[in-house]
Amino acid sequence: MPATTSCSLSFDLSSVPVTIKGFTQRRWRVTDLTPGDAGPWCLGLQLLMTERAAYRFNLDSSTPRLFLRAGDSDAPEPCPSAITASQEVAAAWMDGEQRVLEVAMPLAIQAWIEAYLARYGEAPPESRKKKRQGAGRARELQP
């Protein structure tokens, strides 16, 4: 059973000027996201077995999203280098001070991820280890 599977996604980036408290900056967004490699930018969306729970969480949300790592957060222009369907991976990128853009996940990609989860199974539920009885409790002192 393969641990990963991938597909190519093409997209473009656009920006709009936004003024906040007197400062103007450009807000970037992903546009024209489609399966294939015909766009100005192309990245491979790779699904990993270890991220199955994150994919399910994303798919079960009201608006499933894809997350695009686009270079350093303080860089003037985005430089796309990776794409994921895992909010956990995107959060790790942001913790590393990377710019992360998000876009609505196309229905075709949602169906592809659902098929992946159906074929390889949902992630096993995380279980907590049982402590021995009484562990972690203060002992009662007898007078």
C-alpha cells in the first residue's frame, strides 16, 4: 500500500491594495485553481497517510480549504513552494513565519481526498493510555 499519492494543481496569484490604520499593503490571494499543470504556477498536492485525520477534519468543515506556503511572511512578493489540505501542516508553516494563503477546495479535489480516505481508511482514533488505578491522585493520609 503506497504511503502517498499526489496530483498537480495549477493556479495564479493576485493582489489587492488594503489600507489598515493609514498603512497600505497588498493582500495576496490564490485565483484560478484547477487540477493539472496549465497555469502560471503549478504545485503537487501530496496526500500522506499520517495526515488522514487532518484531511477528514478539513473535509467535514463547512468550507474545506487548501493551504499554500508562499515564502517568508515579510517578503513583498509570495513565492509558492508547497500546497496541503492539512490545517495542521499549514499551522506549522505559520509557526515557522511562512506566508500561508488559503483557497476554497474544488469539488474535484474533495472527491479525490474522499476516495483516498475510502481506499486507505480513516486514521485510527487516538487513544489515551490508561494509567494504573489511583495514579496521579494524592494519597489520603490517615490520622
